Amino acid sequence: MRVFLLILSLFFTSFFSLAQNNTKIDSLKTELQTSHLPDTTRINLLLSLALKYCYQTPDSAIYYATLAKDISERIDEPKYLEYAYRELGWYYYVKGDYPLALKHYFHALEINEKLKYQYGILVTFSNIGSVYKDQGDYPKALKYYFKALKIDEQLGDKEGIAVEVGNIGLVYNSQGDYPKALEYYFKALKIMETLGNEHGIAAILVNIGTVYMYQSDYLQALEYYFKALKKMEELENKNSIATILGNIGAIYSDQSDYPKALEYYFKALKMNEEMGIKNGIALNIGNIGSVYTQIGRFEEAELYLDSALALYRRIGALKFTRNFEKAVSDLYETTARYKQALTHYKKYTTAKDSLFNEEKSKNIGRLEQKHEFEMAELVRVQEEEERSRKLQLEVSRRNSLQYSLIVIGLLVIGLLVGMLGRFNLSTRMVEGIVFVAFMIFFEFLLVLLDPTIESWSGGEPLWKLAVNAVLASSIFPLHSFFEGKVKKQVLKVKKDEKLPNTDNNGGKRGRKSGGHPSQHVRRTFLFLGLAVMLGMNSGFENLPTRQAGKIDSLKAELKKDIPDTALISLFNNIAQNYKFKQTDSAMVFGKKALNLSYKIQWQRGITNSLHNIASFNYDRGEYPKSLKNYFESLEIKEQLKDQKGIATTLGNIGIIYDEQGDYPKALEYYFKALKMDKELENKNGVARHLGNIGNIHYSQGDYPKALEYYFKALKMVEELGNKNYIASWLGNIGMVYTDQGAYPKALEFYVKALKMMKELGNKNAIAIILGNIGIVYIEQDDYPSALEYYFKALKIDEELGNKSGIARHLGNIGIVYDEEGDYSKALEYYFKALKIDEEMGNKREIASILGNIGSLYTETGRFAEAKVYLDSALVLCEDIGLLNYTMNFEKSMSHLCDTTARYKQALTHYKKYTTAKDSLFNEEKAKNIGRLEQKHEIEMAELKQNQEEEERSRQLHLAVSRRNSLQYSGIVLGLVFLFMGIFIGARRFGEIKARKTHQHYVRVMEGALFISFLIFFEFVLVLLDNHIEQLTGGEPLYKLLINALLAGAIFPLHSFLEAKLKGRVIKTKDEKQNVK
């Protein structure tokens, strides 16, 4: 018999900070008697005194902590009040009074949240988690532990992280997940040892010992317990000492050393009684009772176990209530009192179901998945930030180096420009070199100032251009100065050369090369525009689908001489038409298609034929064979990269696992299929998978979730206008309302579905819905109406020759007569249904009918026949892996044995029933479902967020593109008008008579032209920025080189226009002289 242990929670209490205070209780009391003590000092003394009493006499600890709380309330000190509430929560927890512990912790939490005191919040979260753990409410325990852990990680509190990691290990320990428990314990132990926290180390040593004890590694367990016991004795922690003594007793009990076991149990019991620790008292009393059962002292065993159960019921510790109900059942089984054993075993299963119900376990799985996702996301963000930081540093270093080289290069160019006069160069070349140098200098300035300009302008081209124009204006005087100096030097070297002729020649050269670039640019942009238009108008072609014909006409096609691939498709179509009438014939034609496909090695034919055969095996209840066929088909579809086919097959595999009661696997495949169809934007597939996920929740009795998925599926098929599917999901919603007892609502949805199917003329679906309406009337005990609808459904399926439907309705009619107590008629219809199902080889329905007949014989007192039929049903269920039917019929068999006073067999079958139930609805499966659901929700939330972000980005890009296009158009017009204005302005030269004013005006016009070209140069760079970025990889040196080439390409145009401008000046002067 298994004995039970206590494990130690790692609590955040004032213990960590106050345990170092070696002041004795007497000295604290003496200090308290001092008159005129400040209130805050008195509160601290009271709380310190309470802590000293905590592990010796918890009632005294509660008394002093309550005094501290009262003073804190009176002087309105929230921090002290929160602290007092938290300590009170701890002392009530130590006493085993969980409701009062929670009450005080939630008071503390409320104050901490108002104060926004993060450390206080995480401490309280952790302690609340420990109370829920001991109450057996593991989802809530994990919820609060993970909350606390998250804050600890944000604060970088290593001790806190160790505490929470250890506490999470406790939950896994309680659930029997020992590898995971050890993983968390050793993590916590490592941190505690690093920190030198003796109390934490001792607590974790105890818990590691407990895991080894449960794994039957007794030597390791004792080693860890005695290490922990030594530390706890040094720390004078009586509560933990008692726990360890009890756990050592448990090890000796498991080793059958019962005298030693009792010795340690009684030591632990005595200490717990001295301290008033109810949980410890109950546990040790129960364990003593279990030992007495083992050594044959049954009366004493019953006395101790009953006392333990009574105490646990009072303090609300469901986990231990469950354990000792099982111990009492074992006691009665040992003493051959099977009836009482069965009663207590049923109480044990009830308590177990309360602890490990589906919803709780799913919540645990969801919490685990959420925490793992959050931690993975945290690590990912940290790694990305680190990569980004390193990349930024690397780019910054590279840019700094290259900027330095550029500055040096610019200085060298400046020096070379200054020395140009020493060389025999043409004026045009000098102008070009100076022009390019200043273009590069201008661009370099813009690169350096870009972040500042970006923040000022908000990225708007027009504002950026305005800032660039101001910069260009400030650069022009420098350019003018350099150009003038260099030209003077050149003139000294080439005295025979005259500036006007040079300008005119320059103008002529500019004119020869002037027109072509602009035409080239225009042709290029036109070509790009056409390319974009052609790209946007490309599309995809839909493939046609094949419709299946009638059997006779299809068979007629077989006589024709047709290609093998067409013949394979024909075989498969005939098989599909036989599907609901003659499954054997369907299988024959399906295999013909498959064999021919293998013969000609046509992969598409093989996968389609396997898919069909899998569906026929599914209809016959041959689930293992069906799965094998689907997986073979899936493998080929993956090779063919048939994404839609893969999604369909994944969904069908999910359906089989659903039928077998393997809900986590079913959900896994449904979610895979759902994700794929969402990516393919196959709304029909998405709706189908959503509905199937709803079916799982329906099977588990989670009706709100089932409705949620059904309504999602319904909404989607309504948008598509698919009436067949609309009616299907209306029918499924009706089923949920039926099971919830909302019969009017169920009928409302069934009638809607029925009306729609009648409009479509879908007689098969009409029959199904009529049958479901019959179920509604059965549930309301309106048997005549139920029979009316079943007979209507039966008539339609008989007209259609749908044997599976006929058998189903006959079986349901049998159930109605069974409920009415008309057993002879019920048997008549059960046997009719059984005969058809046996002809069709439908094992699932055969098992169902056999079980129903067996249950009927139990009710009518034909017990021998009942046993024969129930045994046959159970054998068949085991053969095809129908776990949900196995569960029901084991319970029916237990009821049969109980009715015939065979209590020993009744207990055996009830245990088999609970084993099957645990296999179907066990904690691990439920957790896996929870994890899958949470994972899917996270993935879908991410997908939705990404889609929304992409849409926002697209709209923003479109808005910015429109704005930029508008402003770029404005800039182009502005530049055109600017150039025109410069040349129009040149006409004023004729009106200017003063030589000085005339020269000043020329300089202004030259400056305007130079600034216009700087702006034009920058505008060209903005337009080509993406292409330059791709070519250069963002490296400043390469970008500068391309910019220099662009500046060189622009110079001829600048030279040409400048020559034109100066030519107009000379012309104006000549005209003035001629007039004179």
C-alpha cells in the first residue's frame, strides 16, 4: 500500500530577512514592554516575535502578527499592514487552515497592487500558489507561480527565481511528473547553493528526496532526507523537521520495515500535535492507518484512516482526501468487504476527478505553453537586441572608419583642387573637378546630418528639400571662392586662353551631350513603368474538378477502351458511389484502382486510391487500417507537394484519433490542417477543421468551447454560401443544445438545418437530422415523438438503400423502447440493427449494439446473457481500440456484478472503468490539449498581428508613396521653374547699368544655378537610394564612389547651362554696346 508524504513549499516570507536575527523571544518581549515606543518599532518587534513562534506554536505567532496588523491599521501604514497580512497568511498556512491563509494573502495582494510594490506582489503571488498547490488546485498554483517567476526574472532576483522554480517543481511532483520535478528542483538547488541560502537548500533537499522515494530509489531518498534533517535541526525549524521525519517513515513503510516506519510516524505526529499543524497530524494518522492495514491490525487501521479522512474533510485538503479514500478502499478489499471497498473506491475516483478534471489539466497545459512561449520570446528578444547591438556597433565602427577615410579623402581633394593651377588643365576640367568635389562634400554633410534632418522634417520630402536648399546656399560661397581661386591660377598658366571662348566651347560640348541623357532617362522610366504594369496583370488559372457519376453509367464506361489513368479514376468513382450502400463493393473497386496505380507507377492515382480505401476502412470501424492508409497517402501527397491534399488528409487523420478517443493527437492534426488551409486561404477547409475541433470539445463535454468553434465554422460557410455545410454546422449546434438540456434551442437549429437540406434535396442529411430531432424528444421523455422522427428517418434511408443509416435508426428505435421499458420490442430492433451491421462489417456499431443488449439483459434480470453480450462488446472494443465504448461497458459490467452481489468482480470492473476513463481523460492528455490550444491561439494571434501589421505597413507605405509622389512632382516642377526663372532673370542684365551691381547680379545667378544643381543632385540620389543601397550594402565608401560618378555625370549638364547663362550675359552686354 502506498503511503503519502509531505513536500516543502519554498515560501517568500520574512524568514529570509529575519532569520539572521538571533534575538531570543524573552528579549523581544522585554523590549516590547518599553514605554513610549514608536508604533513602527512596536510593529517590527511584534512581527519578529511572531516569526520566532511560527514553527513552535503557530497560534502564538498568529496572536502577535494580529496585534501588528491592528496597529498598522490604526496608524494607516499600508506597507506594515501588507507585511502583517502576508505573515498571517503564512502562519495559517503552516497550521493547515488554507481558507484563512488565502484570505490574508489576498488582503496583502490588494494593498501591494495599490502601492504598485512589485516585490510584495510577487511574494504574495508565490505564497498564494503554494496554498492552491496544497489544496490540489494545480492550475491555479501554476498560474500564480508563473506570475511570480515572471516578475522575478524582470527584477533579476535570483533567490526569487530559485523559489519559484522549486515551487513549480512541487506541482509536477504532486502530479507524478517526476523527471520534470527533478529538473526544476536541481535548477533551484544550484541557485540556492550559489546564494548560500541554508533554509532554501534544506527545503529542496527534502523535495528531491521525495521524488527519489516515489521512484523507489530509497537509498538516494534517505541520503537527501538525512542531509535536509540535519540542516533543519540546525535552523530549529520544527515544522520541517516533522515533515522530514514523516517522510523517512514513509520510506521504511515502502521497504516493509513497519516498526521503524511507525517509530518515525509517531515522532512526526507528536511534533505536529505540539504545534497544532492539522495537515501534518492528518497525514501521519493516515499513514499510521495504512501501516496497520499492512500488518493486519485492521480495527486500528480503520480507526486511524477514518480520523485522517475526517480531519482532511474539515480543512479542505482534497488531494489527501483522495489518497486516504483509496487507502480505506484497499483496507476493505484486503478484509474481503468488497461492497464497502467499492463505495470508497467510487469516492476516491470522485475526489480524483475533482482534482484532475479536464478543464483544470487543460489550464495547466495552457499555462505551461504560455510560460514557455513568453520565456522563448524573452530570450528571442534579448538575442535579437544583442545581435542588433553588435551589428550596430560593427556598422558604427565601419562607418566611423570609412567616414574618417572620406574626410581625409575630401581634405586631399581640397588640397589637390588648390594645386590645380600648377597643372596645364582646361578650365572646363577644373570646373568639373571643383563641381564634383563640392557635390561629394554636400552629400557627405547630408549623410552626417540625416538623422537630425529626418527628425526635423518628419521624413517629408518637401521639408527635407527646404533644409537641403539652406545647406546648399551656405556651401555656394565656399564653392565660388575655390572656383575663383583655381581659375586665377589656371589663367596665369594659360595666359593665351580667354574665358568667353572657353565658356562657349564648354557650352557647345555641353550641347552635344545635353539632350541624350534626359531622353535616355525618359525611356528607362517608361520601360520600368511597363514592367510594373505587366507584373501587376499576371494571374493564376483554376483547375477543373471532376464530378462522380451514377454506378450504372460508370460501369458502362468500363467496357470502353480508355487509358489506365482514366480507368483508375473510374474505379475510384464507382467505389465512392458504393460507399454508403455496399462497403465491400466499395473496397473491391478501391483496391482495383490502387493495384492498377501501383502497376503503372502513377503516384497521383496511388495517393487518391489509398485515400478512398482509408475512408472505407473508417466507415467499417477499422481504425488502425484506416490510419495506415491515410499515412501512406499523406507521404505521397507530401512528395507531390499537394498542399490542399495534405491539409485534407491531416484533417481525416484527426477524425480517426477523435473516434479512438485520443483527443490530443486529434487536435494536433486538426490544428496542423487548420494552419495549412489558413495559409492556402481555403475557407471551406478552415471551416471544416474549426467544426472538427468543436467536435472534440463536444466529446469532452466542453459545450461553450464546442459552440465557439461551431459558430466560427458556421459564420465562415455562411460567407461562402455553402448550404450543405451551413446545415451541417446548424445540426452540430443543435446537438450541443440537446446535451445542455436547451431543447427548444436545439429544435430551432435542427429545424433550420432540416429546411435547408430539404431545399437542397439532400435526403441522406435529412435522415440524419430527423434522427437527431428524435434524440431531443428522447431526452425530454417524449417517446412517441421520438419514434415518429426515427421512423421518418428510417423510411428515407430505406428508400436510399443506405444500410449504415438504416442500422443506426433501428438501433435508436431500440433505445426508445428500452427507455419505455418495452424490452421485447427494444431487443427486436437491436437485433435487426445488429444483423445489418454484421453484414456490413461495421465493428464500431456491432460493439455498441452488443453493449446495449447486454445492459438491457442486466435490467431484465437475464444476468448470464448480459455477461455474454457485455463480454463480447468489450472484446470487440479492445480489438478496434474504441476506448470510450470500453469505458462505458466496463461500468455496465461493474453495475451487473454489483446488482448480482458479486462485489469483488464489481470492484475489478469498476477499476477497469476508471483505468479506461483515465486513459481517455487523463491529466497528461488534457495538459497536451491545453498546450495545443494555447500554441494554436498564440500562432493565430501572431498570424493576425502580422497580417494587421502588414496591412498597416501597406497602407502607410501607400500613403507615404502618394505623399512623396505628389511632393516629388512638386519638386520637379519647382526645379523646372527655378531653372526657367534663372534664365528669364538673365534678361535683366540689359537693364543694369552699374558695373558693380552687374557683377553682383551675375554672382547671384551663378549661385542660384549651383544651388539648383545641388538640389537636383540630392533629388536624383533620393530617387536612386534603394538601388544604391542594394549595390553598396550600405557601405559609405562605396556609396560615395557611386555618388561621385553621378556628380560627374551631372557636371556636363551644369556646365552647359552655366555656359548658356554666361553667354546670355555677354550677349546682353554686346546688345547694350551696339545700342550705344
